[in-house]
Amino acid sequence: MSKLLYINACFTDDSRTKVLADAVLKKWDGEIEEVKLNDGSIRALTKDQLSKRMQLQETSDFSDEMFKYAKQFASADAIVIAAPYWDMSFPAALKDYIEQVNVCGITFDMNTEGVVTPKCNADRMVYITTAGGKNADLQYGMDYLKALAREFFGITKFNTFKAEGLDIEGADVDSILSETLKRIEKFSFITKTVVPGEENYIVESKDLTKMYGNHAANDKVSLHLREGSIYGLIGRNGAGKSTFMRLLLGMTPINEGEISVFGKTGNEMAKVRNRIGFIIENPTFYNYMSAYQNLKYRAELIGLKDPDSAIKEALQKVGLMNKMKDKVKSFSMGQKQLLGIANAIMGNPELLVLDEPTNGLDPIKIVEIRKMLLDMNANGTTILISSHILGEMGKLCSCYGFILDGKLIKEVTEEEIESEAIDVEEFFVEMAKGGQNG
Ligand code: ATP
């Protein structure tokens, strides 16, 4: 029978960390072996003690007690660690233990050149903690633990669930806890696989490459946008997100590779352009024309059957009905952005391509636009969207592509999101550490 090793270092049974841990453990269908570390042998440290410990890497009082469990580590199929505030000490203790080579031969082998071969059964570690967020020291601790888990235990799947520090503006502790519980709801220890051949991609690119001089703005990008999904394209400034969208829309020529949209490639792509609504970078309008006139221009261009009602519906959806007759030159930046969104959604296109659509919008509008997009998606619109507001992307997207220096380095599918409850922000931060300008 499969076994989960549960390292329980919660101080009390009703702590937030424990609530999260219980929710995760419910997902395990097998034996659970609990190691309790909350009997006083492991203490919470003050912030000062923690930072001193980080500087000195002083961990001896932790490691002896904790790592007599090395054999359990090696035989477990999954490891769940619930550790409240002293999460920096836990990885430090683990490192210390490994350096004393106490687990060598049990959880890993090391040859004379120091090359490590993990021997652990477990392929997944779930780390649950109260603290989290952007605190650099805590982040360091988490990174450390991940690296150790990967190197010394051969663990490739690492999930973290935090009761604090989520990217929710002004959120109180209770709502953070309930958001994290929702993520755990989606989490599964089993990774689902997609049956090959069953995918239905609206956009698919293969080794798509765009050069500007010697610089590859898109470098062999192979992206898969499945029908019905909301795909978040994530990357730092200059990574190549807008370039991909431009290539998709045929706004700029391809240098190498290919892209198909609704099954069409090359010149044929023009035939499906009117099935796509888009906003790329800052939308531009004729300043001396009204909002209505500007939209009418495009409505006619794409051949909408009933342009008048399509325009009014779009303006209604973004909340610009009262500005319908006003000239665009009188619009604020945010209002221009909303008009750009109205322009994109007009006629309810099958595919929406949105490059940072919430740029310059106030927080209330951001929420309204998110709800509108979710509603359109529920009614059949597939969406490709880029944004730097990762918290917002998390509430919207069903899958992601991470782009770094023109390369699409990872696509996270809906299956992975469901089964691994990936934290997009964490993934992005880790990816971005690989270096890039900006
Ligand atoms: P941001 O988040 O800042 O909008 P992005 O991911 O959308 O960035 P792109 O606009 O796709 O990035 O740019 C990718 C790279 O291609 C950048 O290095 C940019 O300077 C370069 N680039 C984009 N358009 C051109 C152009 N017309 N001529 C030359 N270089 C360009």
C-alpha cells in the first residue's frame, strides 16, 4: 500500500497550518505515517534568532531529533510537511543533516566525486506553512527546501500551500485561508495525463521564430491553445509576449517555424481573422471620432451582421455607454483602454487575444472585466491573455505559458493545474531568477 510521510510540526491542533494540512491529507488514498515534531523538541524561533541562524547556518539542535526519520523519508511515496513560522530553520536543518551525511546511503547515494543519486521513493513533497509571500528570508527557506528535495530525494513535484502572503490585495487572514483551501480542493496527488490525439487546439505554433536584427523576439516557440481555455502568457518585459500575439494575428511576418489558427496557416490565416477579437499593446483610435464611430469602423471591417447592437452590447459590457457619443480625445487613459476592450469583444468573437488588457484600469474595473471575460469564456470564447498582474491571472486562467528571453520554457496545462495546484507566482519568480533584463 502506498505510504505518505506526514511531518507534523504544528504547535496546536487548531492552527491554520494544521487546517491546511488536514485538507491536503484528505486527498491521500493510502497509509499515513505521522511524525510529530511539536512535542517541544522543535521550537518556534524569534525573528532575530531566525536571521542569526540563517547567517550562521546553526542547526544542530534541530537535525538530530528530526532526521532519525531518514528511513521513513526513503520509503514514503509522498511527503507532507506542515511547519508554521520557522520554515527557514527546517530547510537549514535538512541541509545540516545531509551534510553530516547521515542520510547518505538511505535517501541517496553519493559517489567519490560527490555526485548524488537520489534513492527516495517519493516523487512529491507538499509543504504547508503559515508564513509566506514576498519576505526574502522566507522565500530563501522555501527555495532551499525545494532544491534539497530535488537533489537529495529526487522529488520533482513540489507544492506549497500558505496561510499568509498570497497576492490578494487587502485580504484578511480568513479569506487567504479560504483561497488556499480552494487551491487544495483542486489539488490531487495523482497527475492526470492527457490522451494524445484528443486535444483540440485553436492556436498551435511549432518552433515559431521572429528575428529583429540578430535578436530572436520569439525563439522556437511551440505553444498550444486549447479550445475553451483561458491561456495566460507570462513573462517579463521584453520577453516576447506581444510578438507572439502579433505573429498569431499576422501583423508581422514569421522568420521560421509555423503557426496555425483555427487550422489555417500562412496566407490562409487572413480568412479567420474576423473570428478573433484582439487588443495589442495600447489601443489606438481616431481621436476626432466618437467611441461609437470608432467601433463602427471596425464592425464594418469585420463584417458584423448587426453592427449597431454589437457596438452597444460591447460598450455596455465595459461600462462606456454614457461615453458612446463623446470624441475619443476626451477619454482618460483607462477609458481608452476600456474602449480597446470593447473593440476586441464586439460581436463575441470565438477567440480573444488580449495583451495586457487591464493596463491603467482601476481595481473595480479590473474585477468587472475579469467577470466579463469569465462569462464570455463560459459562453464559448477561448482567450489568450498576457498580464503582469499575476494574482489577477490566477483568478482567470485555466493554463499558462511561461516565456523567457523569447523562449516558451514551460506550458502548464489545465490537468497540471488541477492535479498539482501550481502557484503561478512562485513558478514565475523561480523562472525569472534564471536571469533576464528588466
Ligand atoms: P512587455 O511585457 O514589456 O510588453 P513583451 O513580452 O510583450 O514585453 P515584446 O514586445 O514581444 O515583449 O518584445 C520582445 C523583444 O523584441 C524585445 O526585446 C523588444 O525590444 C523586441 N522588439 C519588439 N518589437 C520590435 C520591433 N518592431 N523592432 C525591433 N525590436 C522589437
